[in-house]
Amino acid sequence: MIFLDSNDFITRFNMSSKLRTLENEKEFYQEKIAEVEKDKQELTTNNELLEKFAREKYLMKKPGEDIFIIEEK
């Protein structure tokens, strides 16, 4: 059972290692989801933040404005 079974020690060790990795990923993504939900709530309630977000993320502008994009190398 220790070496010949499908539930041998090496397989169980590999599966427990993978489980820990997946649990860490789950925690990371749950934090990201909470962060996005918070940002969504702020954007739907605050028009100034919504305008700032649109300008920075999607390069939107008001009529008559010019946008200059500066890239660092």
C-alpha cells in the first residue's frame, strides 16, 4: 500500500502539494475579486472617479482636448 497502491506516498504528497498551491491561488483570486467589487462600487457612485478611470484606462477625452502619451523606456 505504501509503494504499490494508487494511493501511495508519493502520489499523496504530490496531490497535497497541488492542493496547497490551488488553495493559495483561490485566496489570491478571492482578494482580487473583492478589490474589483470595491472599485466597481466606487466607480458607480462617484462621477469624478469614473471620469478619471475613463481618462487613464481608455484614453477618453473631452471635446477640444488633446492627449499626450509619454512612455518610459
